[in-house]
Amino acid sequence: MNTVLPDALRPLTPLIEMHLGAAVQGGVRLHGGDISAAYRLRTTRGEFVLKAARPAGPTPAGSQHLPMYAPEAEGLALLRAAGPLAVPDVIAFGDGPGGWQYLLLSYLPPADDTPALHAALGRGLAALHARPAPGFGGTPDNLFGSLPQRNRAAGSAAEFFWCSRLLPQLERAGSALGAADRARFAELRGRLPRLIPPEPPALVHGDLWHGNLLFTARGPALIDPAVAFSHREVDLAAMKLFGGVPGPVFAAYTEALPPAEGWEDRVALWNLYPLLAHVNMFGAGYLSRLREALEASLRLPERWSG
């Protein structure tokens, strides 16, 4: 493995070596990374993962500076404490030279993608969602991709979903959404309590598309969380958003912790949030899919009293 850290990142090497008490011998760029650059590092202590990014824009005047990886580190700690699925260990995070922020993690060696691991992921996710949570919202605010994510306490899943998920993204979208779009979202707001099954809150990963699921030598693993105490269907829907999650994962989950009737119909509803966020992060290319999901959500039957 050759050292391939770009020149701009190389000033981080002494800092990494200080945290590890080891010399960096090489690195390779990992797949993905719209927000961060990620590298698998080889060191004299073994292998680690480095994530690094330059935050967009300065810290607003009068606001408290928060390292961009602090929310991710907190989310990983919450998932690790819950226990059923593997999570990388956080070694260090903070500000580095050249305006870079960084997160240093343990490396989870990959394992073959097998039916046994698919089933273990489904059961582990069910075990995570079955753990009692104190209420909807109430965790520290964090990030979804590069966007601020609000986690204010709420009295119900519907209130949390509207006030801390959809509304902030709708406000951020500005003129990207037309008057007809906003009228349809206003209609959805009134119906939300009757569309969402009443269940206790759960700790959710919050951004559980297939790229944030790993099959490793330690078992199924979760990375890059956007955690919250929310409705567990958030994670089930996210695994359907871009495909790539094998069917046996869902089969094992539903056997261990059956979702409420019609959960697959509600995938479009829960995925309104990540689709809105994608419009705000990446542009109008996601608008047609957002509108399709919105229309599908408005066609849902009102199964609950709210």
C-alpha cells in the first residue's frame, strides 16, 4: 500500500501519528465520500480509517464552533452503547492544519457478504429498535450529510417528523419548491398523525442507506450515523431508498420485530426527509423523485386516530 494522501492532507500526518502513537506507512482512498474524503491508513499499529473535510464556509459570527465530526462521534457512541451491531471505535476528532477537520476511526476488516450476515443484520437492527428510548427527539442536534439536523424533543413521532425533519428542509429549500409543492406538504402535515402507526420511540441510525452498512469480520456494522430517537420505520425506509439491501435483511427483521401493517407503503412517507435533503444538498435532480414520494404519501390510508 503506497501513501496516497493528497498534498493538502499530508499536514494531518503528524497529528494522526500523535493520536495513534504510531507511524503512518501508507493509505488508500475508500469508495464514496460526497461530504468527506475517507482513507484506509496502514500504520505501525495496524490499520485505521481517516475521514477529513473542509467545512463549507466560516462559523457564523456569535455561534459556537463545533467540529463537524463531533456529532458523528456522538452518534457512533450511542450506537455502540446500544450494542447489537458492530460500530467503529472513535480514536480522535477535531481541527487540523490547513482548515481540515478530521475523524480517526478503527478499521473494520470486510467479510464475505453472506446470507448469515444478512440475517444477523436484520436481527441486530431489530434488537437496536427494541431497546427503550426516552422519547421522540431530545438528542443533541447533529448532521444529515452536510446539513444541520434538528433533534428537539416532541410529543409524538408525527410532531418530531414534521418539526425536526420536514419543516427545516422545506424552509431551506426556498424557491426550489413551487407553491403547488408547498400546498401538498401542508396537506400532508394535517394528515401525518393518522398516517404514522403509534409506537414507542427507538434509537435509529437515521441515514441507513446501503452505503452506511458494512459486512465485517466483527459482523454487520453501522457507519456514518445521523442518530435520533424517532420512529423505527425511518431506518427500514432508508434501506429501501437507493436499493442494495438484500431481502433476507428485511425478512429477519420482520421475524424478530414485526413492523405495523402497511410499513412498506409508508417507505415513501419516511423518505420524504432524505429526498428533501438531497434536493438541498445536490439540486433539482431529486425533485421528481421527491414529488412522486409526496403523492404516494398523500394516497396512504389514514389507519390511526392520531
